[in-house]
Amino acid sequence: MAAFMVKRLLQMIPTLLGVMLITFVLFNVVGGSPARMKLGDRASAQSLEDFDEQRGFNKPLFWGRQVATRAWPETDLDREAGPWARVAGVVHVPGTTGERGYVRLPASDSWQVPLAFPLRADRRYDVRCTWRVLGQTAWTNTTLELPPSGDISRVLRELPGVPAVMEVAQLRVRRVMDRPWDSQLWFYVRNLVRLDFGVSSSANEPVLDILKRGLGPTLALTLPILVLETLIGVSLALWCAFYRGRWLDRALVVGSVALMSVNYLVWIVGGQYVLAYRLGWFPVWGFASWSYLILPVLIGTFSGLGSSVRFYRTVMLDEMYKDYVRTAFAKGVSRSGVLFRHVLPNAMIPVITNVVLSIPFLYTGSLLLESFFGIPGLGYLGVNAINDSDVDVVRAIVVIGSVLYLTANLLADLCYAWVDPRVRVE
């Protein structure tokens, strides 16, 4: 058994790495700027930089020695002046055929490079400038040595020929990384290994604490739904197999199809309005005690019975037509004995598969039930996180759900060997 578990865990490592890489690409590459999604386009460059700094988004994606900084966005001076437009006396000369665009700075020592915020003294920066003095035709490329204060303006005014009128065709500011592998990917993997899912931008608290707080209400809702739906579904499926072809079997099949045909949202809204609001049998909203869970558990169980009964009925009937069942009947075994001693144990493989692979969804919760009934579980938190663009919470839910799905597959293999002697764990 131990050797089997070690082997399966080793087989899961490439899949885990693939899940980590996919989630990294989805949230760090494809999704755009999380800072702008959360703070909006009108947020200051300093607040955007602080947001990225806290979550590691201001690093190279995979590898790099330099990275752009929001203190000075790179601007195409062929088309626009960019931040230079905020400096009094600056003239923008757009690019033309054969001549690059540039800005002409006034002949004084009072102008300042319009940085969005001061450069940090504890960071190193690579600053490069393409410039010339008015009247010259050739451009000079210079790498600037910044003082500890990071005053780019003073360094520019100390260039040869300045403070005469100076023309700048390009000014590039990049933050220099102390370690080229200190990237967004490394930051992401390191935090996952430490179970550090970051800080929620909405609640301003660690994401792990939020998940711990939401896990209890979610399991209190979804675990009874899974247990009741499985027990009732398997029991009704056995009835269908016991009375196959009779009126009870036909009635259960018709009822299952009817349940599957009605949208899940209809059961929620109808049950909440009729049973809770109109009749007052159950609380409408909240999570103050166990009584608040009765109605959502009943709705979740009842709405899922249709597909469960159809699935388990197919499994039971598939076993009913096999040779060992005909042999048991030929030996005089009663119908109930055949069903409970032969059919049910041999049908446990697909039953276990269906139940165990539902475990990851217990973690994520029922989004609609928690949202409509105000249950502060992980599903409710996930919906709010999506609405609030809380990237850290959404990413943590996705990653943990993926890991639980892989773990459920391992658990299913172990359960197969436990319920069926024909399956060997090797």
C-alpha cells in the first residue's frame, strides 16, 4: 500500500506542476494587470506600484535582470509627449520621415523629470537617455549614474552642454534585479510551497484566514447534501432495479427526468419564496444556526436527485443483466438478497467514482445556494472575490480546488481496492 501511494504521488507531481503553471499563466499573463482591475484606471502610479510590490507583479515574468517601473512609463515620443507634457516650457516635436520625435527642454536649471513618484533609494535602476544639445544633429546615447537620492533631473542637467536647450528622444528607466531568477513565477511557487496565498485586496487580511473561515459553512452545507443525495439516489436506484419495468420504476424515471429538466435556480427561488417567505417554515437569509441550513440542504438534495437516480439506476441495471446475477437467481437467492449481497457490492466502483470525485466540489461550495441564502462559505466568498476583482482569493480557490481534485483521484483508487477484491493495489 505504501509503495502504491508513493508511486501515485510521484505520478501526480507533473500534473501538480502543470496546474501551477496553468494558473500562473491565467492570472499573471492572460489576465492583464491585476492592479488596474482592482484599483481602476484612475488609480495613482504609486498605489498601482504598491499593489504590484505586495503581490510580486512588479518582477519579470519568468527570468530577467531588468523590469519596467511605473515611476516612468516608456513613451513613444514619435507620437506623444507622455509625462513630459506636465513640464512647463517643454515643446514636443513629433517624429517625421527620417527624423525621430523628441521633446525640447527649456534652457534653465529649474525643470524636473516628471516621475510619477520618487525612485526608491534601496533599489538599483538602469537609466538610459538619448539626447543632444540644440543645434546638434547627432544623438548621444548615455547611461546615467544615479546618485543615492535617485535624482534623474540633476544628472541630466549635468550632461555636457546643459543647461543649454536640451532635446531628449528617449528616456528609459528600468529597475535592476539583484537576482535574475527572482521572478513572478518564482514568487508564486515559493508562496504556494509556504501555503502563503497572499493578502486579500478587499478584506485586507491573509487569504488563508479567509479560506479557513469560509470552509466550515461550506462543509456544513455541502456535506449533508452529498450524503443525503447519495443515500437516497442509491436507494431509489435499487428500487428501480428491484421493480424494473413496473409502474414504480417508470414513475421514478419520469420523476428523475422532470427534476433534471427544471433549472437549478428555479428550485432555489421557488423554495426560498414559498417555503421560507410565504409559509415561514425556514429562515430566508443568514447563517446564525443549523436551522438556516435546512432549506438549502433540502433544495440541494432534491434538485440533484434526478441525475443521481438516473446514473445509479443505469449502474444497477447494468449489473442485473450479468451472468453472476442469473446464477444467483438460479440458485434460489431472493431478489433482495441478489440486490444487496451481489448487485450493490459489485456496483460500488462507479458509485465511489461519482462520490469521491465530488469531494473537490464540497470545498468550493454551492455558489448559488450560498449566494441566495447568505451563507458565508467559499462559494459565496468566491463570487464576491470575482465581483471585487480580488485576484488572490480567486487564485487560491482555483489552486486548492485543483489539488483536491488530484487527491480525490488517489483516494478513489484506494477505495476501489477496499470495496472490490478484484482490484489490486500495486
